[in-house]
Amino acid sequence: MGKMKFKNHSIRIKLVILLGVSATMAILITSLIMGPYIAYTKKEESLKELEQLSLISSENLRAAVAFMDQQSADKMLSHLSKDKTIVCALIFDQNNAIFSSYFAVPQNSLINIVFKS
């Protein structure tokens, strides 16, 4: 039988093809628009959560830094291990020296080397 040209198909087949192409284009355009928007929104939500957590933690850690109680600071930071999205946290004293730290990655990893040097 050979190939039938598009113009030789019935109107029903042409409409089905047109609807299929239209639906495909609509899905493609929607994906191109919504993909970056969803990624941006997720990033903003994560940053807002992290900011709220840091504000709460800073209030809780204020006394530990004021009294130079590094053990209490370490204990409070150790609770960050429950949140798998937090990679590290650093607390600085009044002289901008690292007072206490939390790292979710092993001690010999590159992130520790970068932050501790």
C-alpha cells in the first residue's frame, strides 16, 4: 500500500492529528514555563525555612556564646543532624573566630578543609 499523503486522509484523522499536536505543544509550553517557576519557588521556600531556623538557633545559642560554653553550643548544633538539608553550621565568637561548628559530612571532606582553613 505505500504512504498516504496528509491531504488524502479523512477530516476525522486530520482533526485527531491536529488535536494531538495542539495538546503536545500546550504541554511543552506549560512545562517550559512552570519548570523554572517551580524550581524558583522551591528555592525561595527553602531559603525562608533556613532563615527562620537560623533566627531561632541564634536566639538559643546567644547565651552559650556569651558565657563561652562551647559544650552547650555543640550540643545545640548537633540537633541539626535531623535536617538532612543542612550541610554545615558555624558559630563565630565576638572576635570572628569559629566558636562551634556542625558538619554533616565526614571530618576529612573538602568542605571541612575549606571552612576550617
